[in-house]
Amino acid sequence: MNRKLLGKTIKLYRKKAGLTQSELAKILGTSNIHISHIEIGAVTPSVEVLLGIAEVLHVTPNDLFAGNYALSEKVEAQESEGEIQDPSHE
């Protein structure tokens, strides 16, 4: 599992859902710092947090992991175009 790509996939789905890191964190009962760390790939989310993220974002956990492969080109393209920025700049 590529933590960095998993985090970027989570970020894409979060933004698609129209949520900020703070809003997602509040719903999950965690901190926005923890969400930031997940999105930059600094930490691997626990199963509980991963399931919560999937539920809130209306995707399956498999979507988040499949995104490691299916969205990798999209993530890289958006990153190179500057659409994905460091979460600390949010």
C-alpha cells in the first residue's frame, strides 16, 4: 500500500464531497492535523478511521485503495498542474 497515494485519493474524494479537513475531522471525531497527516501520507489511517472516511465520503474502502491505481495518473496530473497542494495550505 502506498500511503502517500492513499492520502491523495482520500483528499480527492474529500474535495469532491465539498468538505474541508476540519469538517471531515469533526465528523470523524479526530483532529484536522490527523486528517492532514493521512492526506500527505505521513501516517496510515486505522481501520476504524478508514471506514469512517469511506462512509462520510460515500465511497467504499475499496474505492480508496483502488484509487491507488485507478486515480494515480489523475493525481499525478493534477499535482503537476498545481491542483493538489500541500494540505497545510488549506
